[in-house]
Amino acid sequence: MIKYILLATGGAIGTILRYSLSGLTYRMFNSVFPWGTIIVNLSGSFAIGLLWGYFEIQNISSNMRNFIFIGMLGGFTTFSTYALESLNLFRDGEIKMAMTNLLISNICGLLLVFAGFMLSKFIINLIK
């Protein structure tokens, strides 16, 4: 039962963080392009890479990992919104923007997971 409470709590925290950051980004850019979703998903990608590298050497309970990775970061990042916004751009004839969204989200997302992971390893080696 505690696992479900942790997942729900983490998901709620991640969702509120996503809503706040995405809203701030949309107000800053005021654009048709889905910058809010991209910023949320890319920062979530970086965070998961950073924490993955750190958690590899730390004794973190499975409940805490689930709380952070599945709950918080799962609630924070938003694949369904990304897919809907991409589809809407295609539907509206904004092919270049749709393709840009797909490329930025996928390529940069993977690169940021890797960058976060490598940064955590670098920091850990500096501390040792």
C-alpha cells in the first residue's frame, strides 16, 4: 500500500511542477510552437539521467526510486501532450514545426539523459 501512496504523491508533485514550468515557458515564449512541453520533457530527461547515475552508487530504496522515477518524473514529463501537440501541428499544416518538435524532443531528450548520467558520474568522481 505504501508503494501506491508514494507513486501517487510523486505523481502529484511532478504534475504540479510540470504545470508550473510549462505555463511559465508558454508565457515567456508566447508561441504556437510547444516550447513548454519541450522544456518540461528535456529537463525531465536530464534529471532522470542525472539521478540514474547518482543512484547507481547510492543505496536508495526501491520505494524511493519508484517515488522519484515513476511518480515524480513520470508525472513531470508528458509524452501524451508531446504526441498531441505534434499531431496538431501536422494537422494544421505546420509540417516544419511538427518535424522540429519531433527531432528536438527525441534527439535532445536522449542526449540529455546521457549528459545527465555523465555529469553525475563526473561529480561523483570529483567528490571521491
